Amino acid sequence: MTEGQSAETLKAAVVGIINSSLRIPQSRILESSRLFRDLNAESIDLLDIKYELERSFAVEISDTEIRDSLGMNLTQAEVYEKLTVRSIIDFIERKTGA
């Protein structure tokens, strides 16, 4: 992926990464889907998603950067509620300048 790519291309790439990492049908992956609560992701899955985002978008992401993008000092329950497919798309858009 490169800077200036279309929003739809970026969204499709993020959904594809989540699909591959979680091994669930793409039809279950909505922008409003919460990774942990709706898609049954586990912490290890988020690490896999982070790695694939780094590889696909040629960016470096610290271990806590995605979580911190949701807000500082959030509890685990708050992260579980706020970490959605859309929040990951928004994070990558900001990170890549797309």
C-alpha cells in the first residue's frame, strides 16, 4: 500500500488482514465490529493484525500504539469496547497519511 491510496482500498486491505488473522468470514467483519467482543479476537490475534498492518502498509507500529490511539489510560474493558474495525482503519489512515 502506498500514500494516497483510496479509502476503499485501504479499508479492503484492513478487512482482509482481520479476515486472515481471525479466520472468520468477511461478511462478519463490519466497520462497527468490535474486535474482542464481536469478532472474538484474543490478544495474540491483535499482535498478528499489528504485524500484518506493518508489513502491508510499510509502517512501524509500537506494541501499544493501536491501543493508545483509542485514548490514554483505558481499562481493558474500555479497549474491548472501543477497538473496532473502523478504529483500526482510522489508525492506519493517520499512520500512513492516506
